[in-house]
Amino acid sequence: MDSNKKINNLRKEIDKIDQKLMILLLKRFSTTREIGQIKASNRIDIDDSDRENQIIMYLSTKANSDLKKEDISDIFELIFNISKKNQKIK
């Protein structure tokens, strides 16, 4: 198999993974909107850095050495920010 064909096949695999990631992100954001409604009705602060740190630490242990903690933190910082923005939507 030539290089271009290999690359194209791998890119197709990435496309499939990206589709799955999008479905999971949409589900996550839907859930965070529900949490935001509960927090708003109970006057609970949206920011929860302890929870965010717990998630980063947990995922870091699951990734072993395949993904650095800093990389996980960078990825999830974006996810957390979008989640908090969604929680503020009423």
C-alpha cells in the first residue's frame, strides 16, 4: 500500500473517531446545561475548580503515560469553559 493510500485510510479512521467524539461532547454539554439549571435554581456557583481538578486527576490516571497530564488539562480546560458557558444559558 502506498503512503497516500495509508494516510487516507488513517484519516478516514480519524473522521470516524471525530464523529464519535462530537456525539459524546454534545451529550456532555446537554448534561451540563441540566446541571446549570439545577445550580441556578439553587443558587449554586457554576465554577467548581475542585470538580475540574478531580476530573483531570482521574483522567490522567486512565491515560497512563499515553497522554501527559498537561495535555489532558489543556483539552479539558476548553471543555470546562464551554460547559460553564452552557450552564449560564437559561
